[in-house]
Amino acid sequence: MRKISYEQAASEALLEEFRRDEKTIHLSTDVPPDLRKEFGEARIRQTPISESSFVGAAIGLAGSGFRPVVNIRMATFGFVAMDQFVNQAAKITYMFGGQARFPIVYRMTVGASKSFAAQHSISPYSMYMNVPGLKIILPATPYDIKGLMKTAIRDNNPVICFEHMALEAMEGEVPEDEYTIPFGQAVIRREGTDVTVVALAKMVHEALAIAEEMKLEGISLEVIDPCTLIPLDRETIKASVAKTGRLVVVDEACITCGAAAEFTALVVEEEQIFRRLKSSPKRVCGLDIPIPYSPPMEQYALPSREKIKAAVREAMT
């Protein structure tokens, strides 16, 4: 099977869906040249640098029968439009009593590791998880971003697609045939018997590398990629923890009130799973600080392989 990059897979998804449905429209401060060349200015709109305006405009477009895809670029830019996300896009179907649908895809890059400093490095998906009415996807592979993006564009609800900036050039197998990926289905990236590791975005690949290394220590890791955060595949995670009796959650986002806490709650709140635990769940997350510009300090603020290994070994004791 051919291999293409994460970024190429996302672009393919857009091209295929824009060819499939003439009601799709693209809004961004940057104009994707391949889309503009094929579909013209009417459908590929360059916006002013005013996130609140075009995040809001997408809501009106969706309510008028279009399917807008909005590339906000860095997630920090999205904070300018929080009212449009939280009070408008997330709630408008409910406020209309379900009489209208608002199919919108909002794309945002997340993560650190490129020394983009505090105002350009963040993973804020847990903030949006706390807002009923939004669906949230977090693709970790080229295959997933294409399949999930196509599903998102066809969905009749607002969907936020968070894309880790460090994955853009990563290559993986992506079929040329048509496919989509359903929301709410986690993927077991590696089967194991000793410790369940739930990892998000770039951390999926770190966890897989660590699993290979820890095999030499006689420790078998089961690595789970949730793929979507809303809806969340709770059953796959719970079944894995019931099997291994141990849980380590790895997330680049800050530890306080993060997605990692939600995964931990899944296994400690259900008595049948809780009774099977052989050790307390562990979280390996980013520090509760703005991401530093300095490369060594930036790395210190993020989960490292050594931190993850230490958590696994602690879970095994």
C-alpha cells in the first residue's frame, strides 16, 4: 500500500469531499492552493485575520445549507472565538429544538516540540470536551486523519479536528480506495497483557516505541489510541484495563483537569473494573505551565520516554 504524509492525507480528504459535495466551502486566513485551483474563489475563501468573524460566519453558512471547513491553524488562535464555539456553534442545534443542523468542521493544530513558545504551543482539547454539543477528533496517523476528516465533513454537527503539529510530515499507509472511519471507536495499536497505556496524538507513537523497549524488560504494554474524544470509546478502554489490571495515561496537555483525568475516572468509578486494578492508575502529562520557548525547557515540560517508563514500572510494582 502507498505511504503518504499526515498532511497529504488531510488534503486528500478535503479534495475528495469537496468533489463529492458542491455545498462544501473552505474558510481560512491561508488559501490552500490545490483547493483554490480546482474549486475557485467562491468555495475557497480567504478570510481576514479575525477568528471570531469567520468561526461565526461558518455557523451562518452551515445553517444555510453549506458544509464549511474552517482552518483556524494554531489552537491558540481559536481562543479569540470562544464565544462563537461555546455559546453559538455548540448550542445552536439545541436552542433551535433540533429543527436545523449545523455541519461544520473546525481544524486546529495542537502540541509543542517546535519551540513556538507559549502563545503558539498548547493542547486545549479538554476545554472543548467540557462543552456539550461539540464532537472532537484527535487523529494520530495519516490513515486516521483522512478517514476521520471525511466522516467529520459528512457529519451534521460541529466537529473540531485537533491535529498535532509534529505529525504533519509523518508518513503512513493510506489506501487510495474510498473509506471513512466512524467516530467513537478507539484503536488498540498494540496488544499486551501487563499494562494498558492510553495515549493521545503524538504520544501514541511515543508509547509504541516505549512498548518495544519495555518488552526487553519483560513488560507487555497494550497501547490504545482513543482517536475521538467526543464521542469517546469507553468500553475498549475499560475492557483493556479489566484485562491488564493497570492503567497509564499519556497526554501532552497539562495534567490538571485534562483528558487524562477522564480516562482515569472511567476505570475507578466502575466497581467491577476498580476491583481488578493491581495498582493505582498513573498519569504522565505536560506540566501546568506555559510552554517555554527554550528547547531544553520545552522538552522538560512535556512527557518524556523516561517519565512514561517510570510510570509503567511504578504501575508494575
